[in-house]
Amino acid sequence: MVGRSPTQLANAAIKTVIALLRQATPSAREAARRDQAFDRRWGTDTSRQIGMNALDFPTALKKGSFHYQASGAHILDETIMVAGIDPADFTFIDYGCGKGRIVLLAAAKPFARAIGVEYSALLTEIAQANSVAFAIRGGATLVPEFWQGNAADYVPPEGPLFCYLYNSFGAEILAGCLDRLEAAKASDPARRILLAYINPQFGDLVAARSCWHESAPGYDIRVFECVADQA
């Protein structure tokens, strides 16, 4: 708590109360049961939440990042449906992949490649172990890939990209990711680059940039496509 202002402490307390209330709803309890069933089936560790204070993030980066919470399997299916894509045509990138559950599920579709980007070395190590366990039990034949570092520094691979973001970080890191994706589009204008933003706290930041066209507006899921610079 040292170094945090009264306003920051109050905001943290409010977020904690809201999170506890959400966890108490019947739908949240059912989601938790599904998450635990996933881990029992595949021998993985993806369900347990980890707060920012427990992660190996520098203080400056913690201010622009959010706690780890895995996406449910149904969210990936819904996102693919909303985007209207064939996974086999795209490389999947999960920005802020945490323990890697969605990357595992993307590998099982399969996408052409499944990549997880994560700052925390601890979470990346867990994600890699989960990948091995998932493969051993027949979850996927495609081997997921993991890149550890600041998402804003990640250089996307060649080819069509389907980028997945579950509100993992704030506006500054998001802007860095968008810069990289726009540069990737500029280097190969013919390829498609889509961003599926789940729980899109900073969705308007994406929409305000001239290179991004919102192809599937929504409340919980917003899908954007990187287009030629309109500036």
C-alpha cells in the first residue's frame, strides 16, 4: 500500500467489492465450475486468479496492467463467431495471455499458429507447463508459442493476424500494441489484421485511430480491423 494515494486506495477497494459481488452471482459460480472442470480434464493450472501485487511486474508497469483472470472457453468461440473468420487462415495472438488457456484453445481449433504474449515470467512459465500438459492429454497437436515481455514491444509475425485482448492493460500499453500492428499492416497492406477486444475498457481509443475500422460493434466484444491509413 506504500506510495498509493487515498484516491488510488479507494478505487482499489471499490474494484475489490465489485469483483466480489460478481463472483457471488449464479452465472459467476457456474463459470468458476467450468473453469475448474477444464483444469481437471487437462491437468492444467489456468483458473486461479492472481492479483497484480503477486506478479513480477515493475511498479511502473503495474499501473497500466490488470490482474490475471482467465477467459472462459465460450468467449473464444463467441469471438470467432462475431468476427466471422476461419481460424485456419489466421495466426492467433493473445495479448496478456496469463496462464495461456485461450492460447491452448486457439491451438486446438486450430489456428495456423497460436501465440501468447505475456509480461510476467511467472505466468509465462505456468503457460508453458500448461501447454505441455494440454498436449500430453490430447488437447491439441499444434504447439503453442509464448513470448515474454512488454506487449507494446512485441513485433507481430507475418501473415494474417487475429489478435485477442481481454482488457489486460491500460491505454499506454494498448497504444504501443496498436502502433506495432499498424506498422505490420503498412509493411504488407494485403494481409488482414483483426483485433478482438473483450471487456473493451479502452475500445474508444482504438476506434479513434484512423487505421482501425470497427467491423463488429458490441458491448462486451468489439472487433476492429486494421485498414489502410485514412489520415
